[in-house]
Amino acid sequence: MHLQRVNLHPDRYPTREHYPFNLDLFRRTEGLAFRTPVTLFVGENGTGKSTLLEAIARRCEIFIWREGGRTRYKVNPYEDRLWHYVSVEWVNGQVPGSFFGSSVFQDFARILDEWAATDPGQLDYFGGQSLLTQSHGQSIMSFFKARYAIKGLYLLDEPETAPSPKTQRALLDLLTKMGAAGHAQFIIATHSPILLSCPGATIYSFDCAPIASIAYEDTDHYKVYRGFMDDRSV
């Protein structure tokens, strides 16, 4: 374990009218404890899972790959400011890490290919092949296997977006193995019932305020998938 707790400070929020500071769960949650190598965030879209995940990354000084800014119809000036009102508690000092998101990964893969044009050895860390020449699911697993062998804190935002169910099983096995080894800690926002089944993981539900831990079988994701498999006519 590297990160033991994240604290939120609603008394310091700059507004209560704009996202994410208008979410009841961010106003009523004092913090989250991390007691297991794998922690999973689950909840409906728009509940704040990815927003908190990114805030944790920024507070932990983990870089988030992004393309240059683009023009938007309407800009929320508070959208990316939650991290200013989050504090973290480490177990034995800060460790390095990485943030994964599908769109973020594509930016990284393109940049890595540019680096490899002048230094092909860069690809040795990722199976010796350009991530852009592999299928999306294959390239993601190549990245995971290389990166998560290194001691650190790893944040993943819906990593199931591209991988097939079989690849998700492979990722689940990797998370279990790396977490048990004691050098890697994972915090993952997901909708995948496969990843949510990670043995011994802590699951935090964002469908309630304050955010609270929940058993795997009590998640809506498990219930919906289980119900569909039992009766596909519904």
C-alpha cells in the first residue's frame, strides 16, 4: 500500500452551483480510506468517479497525457479544480505512478511512436512493437504489463472501454498478481462486472452520498448483468 487516504474539504469549495462542487456526494464525503491493493469506483455516469480519480492524480503529482486545448461551446471554470480541495495521506512517502484513460492512452501511443522514430529502443519497454500497430486491446495490455511491473500508484479510468471480455480477464489476473506482490496499488473507475469481481478489492459506490463501500453482489452492475443472464427476455 502506498496511498492510505484521500480527504475532501467541502468547507473550502469555491462554489456550490457548478460541477463538480454541486454534487451532494462531494459535499457529504469527508474522505476515502484505501486498505487494499485494488480499490474500485463504481456508479452511474455523471456521479463523479472520473472527476475524483483525476483530482487524486493531480494531487499525487501524476501527469495526465492530454492533447492541446480545443475550443468548446461552453466552459465550466470549476470543472478541473477539485484537486485543489483534496489532500492525500501516504503510507511511507510519495511514490510515482500513472493515469490511464482510453483517450489519454491514444495520445500517449502517438507520442511514443514519435519518440521511437529517433530512438527505437523506447519500444522495448512495450513488447518491442509500436502500440499503434497492435489492436487497441492488445496495445493496452502491452502497456499494462510493462508499466505495472514498476512500483507505484496506478489510476485507471474505465480501462474496459476497448478490451474484450477475455482481455478484461487477463487484466483482472494482472491486477490481482501485481497487487498481491505488494509494490503496485490500483484505483480504478469502472463499469465492468469482470473487473469489479477482483478478489479482496474494496468497492466504493458513487450512487450514494456520502460515498460508501459496497459488496460486489450489491452493485447495480452485478445485478443487471446477472438478471440479464438469468432471463434474456427482459
